[in-house]
Amino acid sequence: MRRVRFGKYLAGRLLSWFMVIFIGITFMFFIPRFFPADPVEGMIAKILSMTSLPEDQVVYIRESLRMQYGLQGTLWQQYLGFLKGAVRLDFGPSLMNFPTDASSIVMRYLPYTVGLSLVTTVVAWTLGNLIGMLAGFRKNKKSSVVLEYIAIFIYPIPYFILALVVQILFCFVWRIFPLTATIVLNQGAARFWETLLRSSILPACTMVVVGFGWWVISMKAMSENTAEEEYVRFARLRGIREGKIATSYVFRNSIIPQVSGLSISLGGVFGGALMTEIIFQYPGVGQLVQKAITQADYNMIMATVSISIVSISTATLAADLIYPLIDPRIRFQ
Amino acid sequence: MIKVDHLTASYKTLDGNVVAVEDANFEIRDNEIFGVAGESGCGKSTLLKVLYDILDFPLQVDAGRVLFTGEKNGQPFSLETGGVRKAWWNHISYVPQAAMSVLNPIARLKNQFLDSIPPEDRGRETKEQTLDRVRAYLEELNLSSETLDAYPFQLSGGMRQRAIIALATFMHPSVILADEPTTALDVVVQRGILMLLMKLQKASRNTMVLVSHDLGVHYQITDRIGIMYSGRMMEIGKTVDLFQNPKHPYTAMLIDALPRVGDKRQRVGIPGSPPPLRNPPPGCRFAARCPKAKDVCRHDAPAFREVSQGRYAACHLLEGEDA
């Protein structure tokens, strides 16, 4: 009985997951095509600025570019062709890096983006919830008050200001870290990891600092409310030790909404961290998206944004499926 | 035995102390159900808090003490205010008001039972042994042993309160304090819970203190009853005697306000409301609402004393009657 209900729920949920992706991708297909910029004309202008060509050659180049970019035929034909490729994760060549495959460029950047965002999201979440829990559970202790003020102070700082301050301090005043990320790829694994680490520490720390304030504030509010609940009071009256009350009663109840928050955040790690990537010159998908949009690289836009759409809707799906595991009151209907 | 020895307890507030229990001086005997009755704000819950030693700010004991003596498993024990906490759930336990929210909503009941084993009893039996014992105990209380695997939201209000009572009594404490244990339940379920409490008390011959504003509840299960008014104990006596022959005018008016089967007479309440606890009037607290009040009642507080065998009251009108 319960299994049947779960199967039904899962089928419906998978359908809506698929529809969200489909509709999202469709929108992303059409929107760039209404941009005033046209990648073919852009390329022709670039060629013409270097040499002058007779008119019939320009027409010929235009036709062959349209074919190679996958832009010939009506919009509808282009759309069908795109869908056919997309299921094989083939989004065609990148227009700005013609003729390299858009997917392979994304794949080159994705590990850096995912690595950085994944680690910082998880660290910020863990740290934020632990601090928030302490601040909320022992709200009258001085240390909790101090922690909370730090979080409230940090939370509203705009990321770019924090990043610039950190950069000035650690790259100019104390020359500990490189100003821009330089990751050495061709001198062996040890050198690669060392440079990766050195280049990632500042971006990661700034992302954690900016990200964890919210988790502290929300967890503090949650645990403070939970600590006032009758079941916590009754647990105390039963003589249950504070450590047990903190973990099994307060933390366990307060963490529920935070877990869904985490899974939504994790869905976003594929989208890149544009600000970080610009300020620290960190290789990542965020900058790729930005360049693709400004240069009307349709295929690159599709490759990067599709990944984001799929990952975010998958994360939401995962959150929905995880929920009943952490909260028994939720059942699939 | 619980000896409440000239106990005064108050809440510390910015505008001064609010004395919620003043000079309470009485005994609760072994093997009895002692009821504490009175209207809202008369100090009965505060009294229970002090008995259970929940002296969290702003509640404080200004004078007197509570002394518990008894024995469990042949071992005598004695506890005093300030040191009752270490005996929680072992010698003394607490049944809260029937409410949706007194159990952890996301933990199975068996875990909440296991959490409640006092530290000194851990290791005396394995978890499985404890759960087997609890299972058998639940069946005694007419609860299916499957209840242990349930979450609180899967139980009805009555089942939940039975489970809470099981939780409060599975370590077989000598003293059980119950604060309005049936207030949120409908009368049918309420009766079941009261019968259960009574059965448990008869079986284990321990002491139960039951706080309720509902005199009907007291009439059904208590052996003796204490009537409180405005922070003071007004009258204590055997429940039956007290209902048949109330000595204190307040008790008499309370009982007279109770509806009775077959009696169609219009019930009258007690006009007025209790005096403020922050700044109580001198003399008897009830004088302003008492139809029989004399001059002396408004100036001198009557002593709480034994007015007849086993019957205590604080009233100037009883002065003539011999102790």
C-alpha cells in the first residue's frame, strides 16, 4: 500500500521534474534568439575588419557559418535539431571558440566551479548551523551573543567589498596568496594541486564567510524557538542531560528546514560563482555564461544554462524525496 | 511523606515580588492521592513547581522548604528543595498537562522512553530488556505494545496522555506530580485517564499530587484535597468530608457552584475576582468576596490550623470551634 503510494508520488514528481527542465530549456532556447546580437553577422564583421571580400564570398561565408553554427532553417527546425542534440548532451560548437564543442569547454570549467562551490556551500552550511545552534540553544551565554553579532555583522557585507578587502590584505599587504588564480596544469599532479589550493583558498574563504551568515541567523532563530517548545521543557523535567536535549530534541527538530535549504543551494553549485570568478580570475562556469551571453554564443548559453536547470530541479526533487527521511510527519501522498 | 514546611515562593519581577505561594504548611501522606484545587492564578501550579524543584528564574523560594521522605526498593531516601532534581524520574516524576506538544514530534516513543532512564539506572538492564519491560507495562495501561514504534502524531489525544503517564511511571517513582493531566481532553477520555491514574496509584501504593481547577476531577479520584486561594492554602481535608461539610466559606461557595445531577437550581458563581498577588490586601485574602466576613477578617490574616480531626482551615469564623 505504502509502496504503491510512493510509486505514484514518484511518478508524478518525476513528470514535473521533466516538465520543469523541458520548459526551462525551451525558454532558454528562444530568449537569446531575440537578442539584437547575431553571432554570424558578428563573425562576418570580424572577418571584414581584417580583409575586404567580394559580396558573393560574404554570402557564401554567411551560409556556411549558419550551417556550421547550426543556425540554418526556420526557428522551429533549429529548435528540433537542438532538442535532438541536447538529449545526447551535444549542444553544438561554441560560437566564440569555434569550432570547439560547447560541452567540452563546459566540462573543462565545471570541475573547478563545482569543486569550489560544493566545498564552500557544505562548509558554510555546517559551520553556520553549528554556530547558529549554539547561539540559539545557549542564548544567554556571552559566547553565543558574540557569535550572533559577528554573523549579523558579516551577513549584509556585499560580496565584492569583502573580496576586495581580503584581496588587498592577503595579496598586497601580506603577500600570502596570488592576486589572480594561476593553476599550473602541465607540471605534474603535485604542482597542480598545490597551485589549485593556493588559488582557491581566498575565493573559498570569502564565499564561506558571505554564505554562512544566513545559516547562522536562520538556525539561531529555529533553535531558539525549538528550545522553548514544550517537548524540550518536558525533556528537561525528565532529567535528560543537556547534551542529549541539544542533539536529539533541539538540533534534530531545527535542522529539518535547513536540510531543504542545503539541497537547493547544492543545486546552484553548477551555475558558477560569477563574482568570485571575476574578482579572483578563477576559472569557472559563471564567467563562461557571462561571456556567452555578451557574445551571443547560443550554443554555449544552452550548454551552461541547461546544466543549471537540470541540477537545480534535480536538487529540488532530491529535497522532496529526502524530507520524509528526516521528518516522519511527512508522508508521500 | 511530603512535608511542605512554611513554604513561601514568589516570582521576581521588575515591579517587585509576586508572592504566588505564601506560608504553605501541610503534609502529603504516603499512599494517597492529594488534590490541589483552586481557581486560575491561585498558586497551585507554582506549588507543584516548587514541589518538583523547578526553581528557574523568576521563580524563587523565599522561606521554608519541602521535604520528601520515603523508600524505594527497600532503600530509604530523603530529599529537600534544591536537591530534588537528582531524583527526577527515579523517585519523583511529573505528568504535564495533556498537550499535543510535550513529546518530541520526530522521535519514536521508544527512544523517548530510553532517553528518560535516569543516569544511575543505565546499565542496570539492556535497552532491549528496558523496552520489553515498557512493552509489558504499556499493555497494563491498555496501550498496544506497538505504541513504542509510533511517533507522537500517530496517537490520539487520549493515547498520547496514556503514553505520557506510562513515561512518567515506568521507573516506578514514589511520588508522581500531575499538573492538570486531563484538562485538554474530552470528558470520556478524561475519565479513562483518571481511572488509570487511580489504578496505578492503588497498584504501586505511591504518592500522587494532582493539580486541577476541576473539582469534579478531584471528587472522582483524590483521597484528600487542599483548596488554595490567592496563594494561600484555605482548607485541607478528606475529599469526602470536604465535599459534604465544607468548613471554609470559600470551599463552601466553590462546592455550591458545582452542578449536580437532578438539581435544577440556578448556580451562582462567586462574585468578584481574586485580589492581585503583587499587592494583596491585609487580613484574609477572601474577605472581600466573603459574605460572612467580619471586621477582623479585613485586618488580620487567619492562622491555618487544625479545626477538627485531620481537617485544617484558615478562617476566623471557625475560631469558636475547638481543634
